[in-house]
Amino acid sequence: MTQTLPELSGSRILFLDNIRYLMVVFVVLLHAALSYGNPLSAWYVWDAAANMEFFVLTTMIIDVFAMPVLFFIAGYFALPNIQKKGTTVFLKDKFIRLGIPLLIAIIFIVPLYCYITQHKKPGGQQLLSYGQFWIDWIKNASDFHTGFLYPDTMNLSFNHSAYWFISLLLFFFIVFGIIYALKERLFPSSSIQEKTHSGKTMLLVMIFTGFLSIIISGLNPIFPYPYPDPWVIIASVLQFQAWRLSAYIIYFTLGVYAFSRNWFVKDNNFPGHPILWILICITLCFSFAIIMINLLSDLTNAGLIISYMFLRSFLRTTFLILFASIAFRYWNRPNKVNETLAANSYNIYLVHLPLVVVLQLLLVNLMGTSSLIKFGIVFSLSFLMSYAISNYAIKPHPRLSIAAVGVIFILMVIFVYPQV
């Protein structure tokens, strides 16, 4: 028997939708900064003249909270959606909304910028035409490889790039749908939505979440990995970073649990003024930055590793509390700009990375220009262009947008050959 849902209006949808598009903004910021603050060669474009320290710390802070918050929001909305639509329709919708864009992206979009960036790297000139590169890409995908992706070859072999998030989220929805269907079949009379948590109880749950993340994170190094926090691909259809998977599972589950216990209903929010949570976040970020600077110079220090896990886990929880507290109180009213950005946030995520990478590539040889200016150009242009493509192409003309991807692919195959 389907339970009656709490009202999914203003106090619930608006502020969470706003947080969701804000996290997408942070993701674009992160990817725009990686060219200037990523000491690993795995990123597509590396600007060696960049201001490393600033960008390294910026990307590390954003990386702590952006994806866990997105998984929390996805879990929060999963339960009301499946209760309203039923398991079959719920999963069908997710396959259409997530599966089809994922398939288009990893077949036609990811190989495009992987080829371009490798083609332009000093000493890394491609010996293949784009058509041959793409054929090899598809052959690699058809091997249904399961195992690690290595940083030095990752951009030349089949991978999901930033679209790993979509593949993992789709997998979470499938597992969630199966569990919900089993619950409805085995315990049809039990209610998922029985209690309403107070603000204090919500805070206690978040503290428990932080400690749970620490405990599970401590188990990661026990298993043999070729390098820290490795990328894993399963049968070419699921990709994630091994050491972060537990956090994503925890926060998606927390989102489902939060809805089931009526978090954010009426005045039900985390206790404490947002200023308090801002101060806590600043303190934890400052401590995290100090630990990271020291850890990068001594990766074997057990004390630093434990401090890193503790701070990273509680930064996640604190940022989620902070965003929810501020948005619930002050960012929860109808606004045309917010509604438009929220409506386009998913498509912005889908299309931003090729734009980011191409802009980084165009600016990499612009000598004498501050990396901060380059970063500002890459972020602002890629975000605005992503929004424009979403709002004026994908949303009103989805089929024409897919056709445009096909046209770009055909042009690349016909005209792109190695330089002689």
C-alpha cells in the first residue's frame, strides 16, 4: 500500500533544487581549476605555469562536499518519486533520463576531447585519425573491462570521464528500486514514513554519519590498490573512485532516510544559526588545508592520514548542514533566475566538460597571462555556454541536439587527421 506523501512544495523542493544547481556550479569550478591545480598528469590539459597551491587547495575543498551533497539530494527525492510512480515507471524514467545521455556521452563526447587533448600535448601527437581512434575506443569498450584505470593511460582508453557520476547514480537507483520493490512485496503494510525527526535528532544523525564515514574510510587502505584512491571500471558500464564509493553510498542512503523521517518539513531544520556553521566550516577547512599540505609531503605519516580522514568526513557533514541551513532559511522563495538555473542544472553538468577542456586547451599557450585570469575565463565562458546550450538547444530541441552531436562526430571523422 502506497503511503500518503508529505506536501512536496516550497519548503522542500525549492531550496534543495537551488542547492543542487549550486553543486553543479561547484563542479564546473572544480573542472575549470584542475588544469591549473592538478599535480597529476591525468587531467586533459595541464598548464605548467599555473599558481599550483591556490588551485590545489580550492579543488580539494570543493571535492570534499560537491558530489556527496548531490548524492544526498538524489536519495532525498528518490523515495517520493518511487512512491508516486511505482518501481517500474521510476526505473524506466531513470533509464531514459540518465541511461540515454550516458550512452551518448561515453560513445561520442568523451572520445572527442580525449583525442583532441592527447593530439595537442607536447610529445603526445596522435598517430591515428580521429576515426581510427574512435574505432579503437569502441573496441576497448566492447571488451567490458573490469579493473583499475591507470592515470597515465586513462585518457587514451575507454572511460566515462566526468559521466561516472551518472553511471553510478543510475546504479544506485536500480538497487534502490529493487530494494523498494522487495519491501512492497514482503512488507506491504509497513510504512516507510513513520516518524518526524526534530532538529536535534537530525544533527545527531549527521554526527553519526561523520563517524561512520571515518570508520569505513579506515578500511580502504587494507585492500590492495595500484595507487591511492584508484579509478575502477566494472564491465565498461560502471565507473567510480574506490575510496569514495562508501561516502556516496552513505549520503545517498542518508537522503532516502532524511525524506522518510520528514527532514526539512515546515520549520524542521538543523539547530544552530548559519553563522555558527560558517565558522565551523572555515575552521575545518583551514585545518584540512594544513593537514593536506603536510600530507602531500609525507604520505606515510599515520597521524596525518587519520587527521585527514577525520576532517574530510566531518567537512562533508558540516557543509551539508551549512548549505541546508542557509538555503532553507534564506533561499527558499520562488525566483525566476533560480528556477531557470535549477531546471538546466542537469544539462549543464552533461555538456560543460568538453567546453571546459577545449577552453583550457586554447588558453594553455597564452604566455604572460595569470592563471587566475585563465581560470576565470574558462569557468565563466564554459558555464554560460553550457547554460545557453541547455536552455536554448537541449530543452526545446532534444532530438536536434542529439543530431548535432552526430554531425560533430561525422565532421571529426572526415576532417581530423594527424599533423604531418
